[in-house]
Amino acid sequence: MGGVISRLAVPGIADLPAYQPGRDIDEVRQELGLERVFKLASNENPLGPSPRIRDFLAAAPDLARYPDSAGHALRRDLADFHGVDPAQITLGNGSNEVLELVARCVVTSAHEVMYSDPAFVVYRLATCAVGAAPVVVPARNYGHDLDAMAAAAGERTRLLFIDNPGNPTGAWIDGKRLHSFLEAMPEDLVVVVDEAYHEYAAALQDDYASALELLPHYPNLVVTRTFSKAYGLAGLRVGYALSHPELADLMNRVRQPFNVNALAQGAARIALEDQAHLRRCVALNTQGMGVVTAALRELDLPWIKSSANFVSFEVPRPAAEVYQELLQQGVIVRPIAEYGFPRHLRATIGLAEENAAFIDALRRALA
Ligand SMILES: *Cc1c(COP(=O)(O)O)cnc(C)c1O
């Protein structure tokens, strides 16, 4: 720290903490000498991707060749699926990349970028990486305080990130409310609605609505989606933005020419096609959410009502301690103190046996 190279860091990056991923299964298994370890820390899909993808990966497309730079086939499939023009779709190496691309296209160090506290940590990374000033608006009832956000938007505010559903709370925004908010935003403020958990939310909550249907009305709106969660492809890294073609054109200029690899493009097409598998994954989550929240109720642990594939709950002791006790029992969950919740833990909804192992371990940890 404080060496010659550290002092070369551009403003915004110097004090930035690195992203903290969930602990790795093999690492925990070895470290603690455990036979079985369940990872419910990173909101991954316990069923994995469509089984049809196996054959495609085994046959490995010609890996000596560069992938299709424009991702034509996948973008065409996505355009058909969403009823938009392929020119409105920007592919990314995970939706994380797309979030960064938007910031790089429209934000300079003269601008502000707004997001909620808590919100997905990547918004802060994307903001600081372009040297912009973050405007962080405290949440209300664990969700976005849209009134406060509208009031805090000023002349310099160029970009606004909204995670809907939100991470790490799972809170969601009422569809009508989101519409009136966008209506009130100035044209030169780009609003990104990050819908990484859309498929789960649509099944869990009647009053959740995607921002996608608003896209034709707002050229400053960007909706991001991912194959990492309900489609089960977190390891391959593919996500995308839906936006006005002019914004997609800007993002296309700054992205790396081959940002989405050939395996990811091919696998994502198969995943999109296998909607029956997606429905199974979503149904499993809806059911598991019922099981896990019923157990939390029984254990008398308050939880934040979630529209995603995870639930954050409060424990009566410092969460770091309970986290360690769960780890010792082979269950990895996610402490969310870095998001401002030192007494909460976040657990991903897993397979029935994973949920049961988590609930058992929790019961023992709190006994
Ligand atoms: C998991 C998650 C994503 C997905 O990121 P990818 O890069 O697509 O894997 C995006 N936004 C939020 C809020 C998330 O929790």
C-alpha cells in the first residue's frame, strides 16, 4: 500500500475495495476437511443450464477461429424472443460488462452516477472506473426510494442504475411506479434497469413488471438481462442490454471486438430455446422460496421479502459468527456487511436437499 505504483491509480480507483465473490466449494471442502459442501452464496442456478447444452459443448465449435464479433445469431434469437430489432441488443461478457459499457459511453469525470444503497456493488465499480462522482440514495423499506432519487437527480447526473429485483435484498419495484418514475426523468439521464433476476420475479410477484415494455417510449432507457441466473450459465459469462439502437451503436464502438466467446454464444442460444427447462428452474425456485421462508418464520428470523432466487435474513447475533458456523457445517452463504447489513446473511435458494441442509445447519448454529 502507498507504493509508487499505487500512487499511479486514477482517481476513483485508489480507494476502491476489490469485489468479494462467494467462497469456492472445493476450497472450503479442503480447508475444513468436509465431505460435502453446499454453496448458496452466489445466486447460481442449482439445476444448471439446459441439458441440451452438453452435446453442443462436447462437440466444441471450431475453437481456432475467432467468435462472431457481432454475435449475429444470438442477437437475432434474442430480438425475436423479445420482439425488438437486433440493432437494439448489445451482448456482454456477463451483464456486468454491459453495465460498464453504458457508463463508458455516456459518463465522464464531470458527471454523477446515481444508485441506491444498498445496490449491486458493480454500479460503484463502473462509476469509479470512469472517474464519475457517485450519488448514493439510501433505500426505503429495503427497496429503491424513487422519490428521493428523482429529487437527487441534478444537472450533472448522467446515469442511474436500478437493480430490479435488487441485490442483496430481493426487493422489487411496482410496475406502475417504475413507469411514472421514468416519465419524470429528463431525456439526457440514462436509466439502466438491471433485471438479472427477472425470470424469478415474474413468477414470484404479481406487481413486479419488467421495464422492457417501456423501451419504445424512452430512448434513455436501458434494460439488462443475463444468462447467469435463471438460465444457469454463470460460468460461461453472457448477458445483454436492450436499448435504443443509438445507444447500442455507442456500446458497440467501445466494447472489445470479441467480447462474448464462441461457447457462450452457442450455449446461450440453446438455453434461450429451451424455455421448458427455464420454467422448471423458476418453478423450483418459487417452491424453494416457500420452504426456506417458512423455516425462517419457524426459527423466528426476520427476512426481507424477496422476488429473486435468494433471501436475506436477520440473525440475533453478529452475522459473521453465524456465517462461520454455517461454513463449519458445510453450508456457504453470503455475509452482506459490505452492503451495510452486519446482522443479515444472504442465502441462495437451492435444490430441496441443499435448502434442507441449510435450514438444519442454521437451526444448529442458533441453538
Ligand atoms: C448476479 C447479478 C448480475 C449478473 O451478472 P452477470 O455478469 O450477468 O453474471 C447482474 N446484476 C445483479 C444485480 C446481479 O445480482
